[in-house]
Amino acid sequence: MEEPLPEKPPEKETGRLEAFSDGVFAIAITLLVLELKVPDVANTGGSPLELGKALLKEWPSYVGLVTSFFTILIMWIHHHAILRNVCRTDAWLHFANGCLLLGITFVPYPTSVLASYLETPAAKMAAGFYAGTFVVIAIFFYLFIRAAFRRPLLSANASEEFIRNTFHSYVVGPPAYLLATLAAAVDARLSLGICTVLWIFWAATITKNTQS
Amino acid sequence: MEEPLPEKPPEKETGRLEAFSDGVFAIAITLLVLELKVPDVANTGGSPLELGKALLKEWPSYVGLVTSFFTILIMWIHHHAILRNVCRTDAWLHFANGCLLLGITFVPYPTSVLASYLETPAAKMAAGFYAGTFVVIAIFFYLFIRAAFRRPLLSANASEEFIRNTFHSYVVGPPAYLLATLAAAVDARLSLGICTVLWIFWAATITKNTQS
Amino acid sequence: MEEPLPEKPPEKETGRLEAFSDGVFAIAITLLVLELKVPDVANTGGSPLELGKALLKEWPSYVGLVTSFFTILIMWIHHHAILRNVCRTDAWLHFANGCLLLGITFVPYPTSVLASYLETPAAKMAAGFYAGTFVVIAIFFYLFIRAAFRRPLLSANASEEFIRNTFHSYVVGPPAYLLATLAAAVDARLSLGICTVLWIFWAATITKNTQS
Amino acid sequence: MEEPLPEKPPEKETGRLEAFSDGVFAIAITLLVLELKVPDVANTGGSPLELGKALLKEWPSYVGLVTSFFTILIMWIHHHAILRNVCRTDAWLHFANGCLLLGITFVPYPTSVLASYLETPAAKMAAGFYAGTFVVIAIFFYLFIRAAFRRPLLSANASEEFIRNTFHSYVVGPPAYLLATLAAAVDARLSLGICTVLWIFWAATITKNTQS
């Protein structure tokens, strides 16, 4: 929080926005574990084998945890890469970032719902609610990019190519998650599969954007 | 934590106060999601439609989450803007900041109470408890501003206009939330509506204060 | 994490130890709110008055929350002030700091126990467990001070007077909390009262140490 | 987040990776306390003695908490020491670090399972699940080291000796925890004992690596 030279206050502003956002991303990603419930096998004999089976039966929780974890992680990495090109903040960027963070903090909840209902008759609704949450987050992420990549906020060494690539890869977010949401009406696992493909796709765009 | 020049230790002190406060704000804002409970529709058929209805019935939780989220976020942004004008800390600022943080960490609790009772006969008390919490926080915030904006702590480039504007917009905090608390005796949703108007009002003052 | 000059690596090490410790302090202090349980008044009429009474009956939780909050906050401020005099870390400081952090992360648990049993016949044991936890933490804190204030780790501008004052005020920690633990055998509230007096005492030593 | 000189962007990248990882480590280590449940002695008389006995009976939770706490703490210290030798990040390091963090955030869950079942007939499975989690984490940690210690990412002042020592001490991780997992088939406490020996072993390697 030093102010090395009075000519550079903008850097500092982005710094605290990033630090706060880092905190929210880190906490949301760690709270996912609280969705996992210790199985109760006391009433089914309680043998080691019973506990083993019960832990395996928790697999929808593990799938939900891993999918949500990497989706948030990828978004954090992009968030980070995006703000490297920005040196000023304003109220509108704060608001767009706030909406995005609201979406991120919400993720543990649909993840819990998905884990609780993936093997029940209500699986389709749970998967639709899960994918639907990411439709909203993808819209917020797109708004965040639009807010961040406005001319007066960009830093001097902002990369035009990175900005173009980011817009290209994130404009597909809302429709792609909408597809996953609609797919939930057909099959819950299909919807979850699309969500998995999507974070792998964005992970790949990181590689490309970072290396170019 | 570097100490670039022995002439500037004060900057560093504020830095760690800010970092710690950022952490508390970020955690409190993220813990709000833990108030959301996965609905149990196993005993009502458990169809996708039942789950969908049950998720919709959770709307008071969503409203509470969004209201508390943005109220805390706005306070964080102001907290940040205020400390940009301060370069020294002392015991009194630490204490005032501590009281404010105590209030912030408390927010998930009244939010939970509100979400649990907004659609029950006890709604008025729940809304009053929620708004009443913000009366106390608003008083702490005002004390924090008074503690921060004392002459010996201000940094050389502190903006007189910003300080005046901040006092003007925050002195209305305690009475405004008191009004929301009293309104709860009439109608719980009216009280919650006033709380919503208030964070939008302070969001607007950010814009004004940042742009001026 | 910049390395501005190769002559100053020690600063950096302390920096990350502090940042990690700040995180643990901030999270532990915020998790205290999770101990508060939303009262269930559905089966007692559920009128606003019933909810109000139920919220008031939670007062032991509020007392526990406030006491633990300020005790942790004061320890964080001292932790911070202590490390300002230190510029190197080693394995022993890491270990002593780790023990202290273990104690800090544990605090929400005895706070929960205290809040659950303060108005039951088991109150004395709950208060003894609460105060006893702080005996252990006070010992860890003293070990942490001894580890931090070794000659080779001190920074060039370390204040001899601050070091002496800190030793003086913290050597009383273990016996004082032991007294509070023993007092719990007489009366739970007496024990809790001593704990409150203690954090106010250490808060006062901050003022003195900061101003000197 | 200042960019002091355009020649040094790599430092900055590692900085945010470290800050985010610090956050995840700090939160995971603090969430361990949520596994502790307040004992319910209302139905067994509720005397202070009953509460005392109930708190003592929670000892498997305390053992699990301490073991997991120090295992995570030691990994954080090593994580920190490793990244001091690295000045660039790329997609592969981000991914390896992400897998490691996924493992770290998962730890509170097997800790909970272990605490719940250590004194039941299912203890062997619980201990095997606990140690098995650390097999996976040890593999991720080894991959993380391989990703971090690639030539193009190393900083100019990276220590060849430290890198060699780190590889030597961490290559034993996966087989050692595999041994602990297999030992669980014989005796749960034997398995937990091996896990304890292991974090002490790695704590000792810190001392050696730091002092050399």
C-alpha cells in the first residue's frame, strides 16, 4: 500500500480490487468442501466396508466439487490476466466486479443442490439450476470484461490482441451455459458434461492467450 | 512489507490494517452463502418440478443474500476510499476499525434470521433485527470515519472535499437505518426495501466521490 | 513479492509469514459468527414477540462472540507490532507461529461450547474449557515472542523498549488465564469476566507501546 | 501490484499465484475447526463432569485437527520456499498448482471422516481414506515441484542445492503415504502415526533446507 510516486495512484486502486477479489475467489473455492457430508453408517452395521461404500456413494459430491473448483479457478486466472491490462478503476468497474463476485460466492449453493439430487428423480432440475447459475455468472463475466476494457482504464502496455482474444472466448460463455441448462431437460449428466467441457475449453484459451 | 525508506513507516501500518480488513470483509461476504439451505423434497415426491418449486420458495434467502452482499461491498469500497486519505494508525483507529469489523462479521447471522422468518408471522421482528444490526454498524462506521479523519493521521494528499462528502453521506446512516428498523413494525418488506434503497444511495455517493 | 534489491531478502520472508498469519487471524475471527444458531420458534407460536425473546435468549452466544472477537483482534494487533521488529524468519519462528495459529483457529470451538452451556448446569466446565484454551494460546504466544525476538532475526531498527514492554505484558498471560480457568470452578461468569478484563488490559498495552 | 519497472513483469505473476495460494492454504487450515462438534450432554444429566467427559471423548477430532493442521502448514512453508526460486508462471504451473490446491481444500473432509469413525469398527476405512487423500496430494505436490522447477521459470538466483534437496525429500511422499494407507488395513492408529511421523520428517527438511 505504499505510494511510491504521486504520479502512479491508479496502480494502487486496481491492487486493492484485485486483493479483495482474490480473497473472495479463494474463500468461495475453499468453502466448496463444506458441501461434503460425513456419511452416517452407524445404522447399517458400521463395518469398514460399509463406510467405504458410503464414501463411494458420495461421488456426485466429488464430481460437483471438482467441476466447481476448476470453473472458479479458471475464472480467477482470467480475472487476473484481464486486470493486468487495467490500471484504473471506477464505480462501474467496481459494480461489474461486485456482480461477478456475487455470482462466485453463490456457486457453493448450486453445487450442494447438484450433489444432493444428482442420483434422485429431481436430477434434471438440480443440473439445470447448476448450469443456470453459470449462465448468470457468464453474463456477469462478460459485463466485467466490457467494464474493464474501456479505453480510459487500460494501462499503457495493454495488449490489443489479448483484449480481442478475451472478448472472443468469453462471448460464447452465456450461450454455451444456456445450452448446458437446456441439456439438463434431457439428461442431468449431459448438462454436467457440457459444464466440464467448458472449463477445459477456457483453460485452453488461457494457454493460448498466455503464450501469444 | 518492504521498508523502502525509513521516512515512510506510517504507510506500512495502514497497509496491514487494510489487508486484514479486506480479509474480514471478503470472508464475511462469502460466508453469506452458507445461510442457503439445500431444500429437502424427498418427502414430497422429489420430482424435478418439486425441487424447482422448493428452490423458488427460497427467495427470501436470495433477497437477504443480495442485500447483505451489496451492503457489505459498498462499505468495503468506502472503507478503502477512506483509508486512501490516511497514512498513520493509532490505537483508537484500530479500536474503531475493530468495532466496525465486528459488525461486518455479524451480518451473516441477521441475514440468516431474516431469510428463515421473512415468510412467517415473525417476519416483522426478523426484519427489525436485520435493520437494527445495520443501525449499530452505521454508528460504528461513523465512529470509524471520525477516528480515521483526525488531523495527525491524514496523509499529505488527503482530499478535504472527499472528507466533507463522506461525513455528509454517512451521518445519515444511523437515522436512516433506524427508520428502516421502525418501518419493520409496520411491514417487514418495507423495512427490507429501505435497506435496499440505502445501499443504492451509498453506491451513488461512491460514484460522485470518486469522480469529483 | 518483488525483490527490489538482492541485499534485502529477509524482509520478503517475514512478509509472507505475516500475510499468511493475517489470513488465518481474519478467517478465525469471521468464523465465530457460524457459532450463532438461528432460533427455531415455529413450535412456540412463532409470533414476532416469540422470535424477539428467542434472539435475546441467545445472549451467551453474543457475549462469547464479542469476547473471542476482541481477544483475537488484540492478539493480531500485537502479532503485527511484534513482527515489525523482525526481518528474518527461520524454522523455529515458523513452528512457534504455527502453534500460535493452531491455537487461534481453535478458538471458535470453545466459544461454541461456552455459548451452548453458559446457561446450563455444565456452565463451569464450559467456561473452564474456554479459559483453558487461552492458557494454551498464551503459552504459545509467549513462545512466539521468544522465537521472534532472538538477536539474529531482529531488524536493524528494532526497539529495545518495545521488546522489553512486550515481554513484561505477555509473561502475565499464562498465569492470568490460569486464574480465569480456576475461577470457572467457582463461577462461570466470573471466569468470563476475567477473560474480558484481560483483553482490555492488553488493548491498553497496545496504546502504551504504540505511543512510546 | 505496482509495476515498478517494465523489465520485471514475471515477479508480479508469481506474486498473485502465491497470494491466492496463501489464501486457500489459510482458509483450508482454519476450516478444520468446523469439523469439531459441540457435544450434546443435555440428555445425560448435563453436569460439568458430563461435559468434561464428552469434551475428552472428542479426542479423535483433536488428533485429526492437529495432524491435518501441521501437514497443511508444512506444505504451505514448502510451497512458499519453492516459489521463492521461481519468477515466471505459465499455464502448466497454474494447472499443477490448481490440482494441489484442490487437494488442500479437500483435507477438512477426510479429517472429519477420520474424527467421526476413529473409535468405531469402521476406523480402518476412515484412516485409509485419510491417508489415501494424502497419497493423491503428495502426487500433486510432486507434479507441482516438477512444474515449478523447469528451467524457463526459474529465477536467476534459484538455488540448485535447494532444488535437488526438495526433489529428494518429496519423491518419498507418494510411497510413504501409500504405506500409511496400507497400514490402515492393519490398524487405524498405526496409519495415523505414520502420517504424524511424515509431517515431522518434512518439518525437519525445512530446517535443513533453510539453513543450508
